[in-house]
Amino acid sequence: MRPGGISIQALPLLRDLIHERAGIYFDDDQLELLMDKISQLVAERGLDSILDYYYLLKYDADADREWKNLIDTLSVRETFFWREVDQIRTLAEVLVPKYLQEGVPVRIWSAACATGEEPLTIAIALAEQGILGSEKLEIHGSDVSQHALNVARQGVYRERSMRNLPHALREKYFLPNGKDAWRVRPDIHQKVHWSSINLMSPETACLANSRFIFCRNVFIYFSQGAIRKAVKAFSDCMPHPGYLFLGAAESLLRVATNFELQEINGAFVYVSSVASGKVEL
């Protein structure tokens, strides 16, 4: 029994349900962290045990709403503009121009965009190259957290999100919005299509046919099995070659996939191709 009266006996059971539904995994050493994150939710529902909360999530008529609350609580939303920008420069300066020049439609998907800084960074980088207005170009940002998506849809950010963005780009693409806040320019913001997608769900198929997928700093919270499932969903639908961008701390080396790590214009990208060998640019 945890202090406060909540029984934690079924915590591993709840941990496994969260892993199954959302891909987020807490190993045995992190169960206390999981409990810290959800204890307030359990108490607010007036429940006496983790098992009761498990049953609510699995069987209750209000389960869908509670899953949204839980995901918002568990989601890590540490993101900012111009993060790991080498990959985005490669996208904007080399890869997207290549396909647009060939007349090939380009879809870019930021698959776990949190509060939206990543897909908006992509839009700004493409605007800097003068190609954001192409009719053949689409940018999508999705996240499992409704709270994070609400922030993304508003397009208003504070200093913490702007800390890595060059001042000249802030002046060019953002408008002051009250005290210590900035709103992304409407013509940039409207280029990103926002949606709610769970990477463990079949709904990924609606955007997994994107030529370019950014799924950065997500897999560090996933188990190997969840990573394998998500990457397979990408590779099954992506055109070939397809380009998967992961965070600097992430790797597919221990996951069997048809992606090959390549260096393109100084950035590391996982490339999926039917043919063997490196993609020629």
C-alpha cells in the first residue's frame, strides 16, 4: 500500500497495458516513476487501487477520455525550434529540392511533434529555401497528446521553445504575442496539417506513406518490440526510397529493418530502398 492509501499491487499490469496501447515502456526500475506520474490521476478518480484504474482504462465506457488524460500525463514534451538542425538542413537543402525538381509530390510527417516546434522548424527551413509554397509539398505534424496538439494548433510559443532559434529567424517568422511570447506567422503555421495519431495504432497508415518521416526522441521511451512495430508500419507504407529521421541518441542497430543508415550532406538518415546500395543524390 502506497502512502495516501492507493494499492500499487497491479502496477506491472497497468505498465504492460500502457506499453501495449502507447508503446511507452517503464521497466521494473521505473515503476516508482510511473506511480509518481499517475498517482494524482488515480486519486482524482476516487479510486483505491491501481487495479481499479486498470479496469477503468480497459473496460469503462469512459476509457477513451481517460486514455487521453493518461497520455497527456505521461508524454514528454521537451522540444524546441531548430533542434538537431543538421537533419532539417539536409531535408530542406538537398532532399526536398531533389524530388520537387523531378516533379514528385513530397509529404513530410513529424510523427511525434509534441507542441509543434519540429514541423514548424521544417516549414521555416523550407521557406528559407523558397520552396514552402510548392503545391506538391505537404507537411504533417501529429502527436498522441491532445494537450500538446492544442498548443501546436495555437502556434504561440515562449522563450524556452525559442532558445535555439537564430534571432534573425525569430524576427522574420514570428510576431510578438503579449509579454514574452511569439506567434508563428500565419502563412507558415497554415502549411502544417495537425492530427492526433498513436504510433501503436493502425491509424499510422494514413501518414506512413510519407517520403520523409521524422520520429525523433521518441524511441528512447519505447521498448524494442514497440520500436520494431512502429518502424515496420513506416517501412510497409513508405515509398522507396523513404527517409526516416531519428534523434541523435536513437538507433535501429538492434532492430531488424530494411532501413540503412546513410550520411547525407553531413546528417545521418535511415534510408529505406527496394534496391541495395546507397541512394544517389
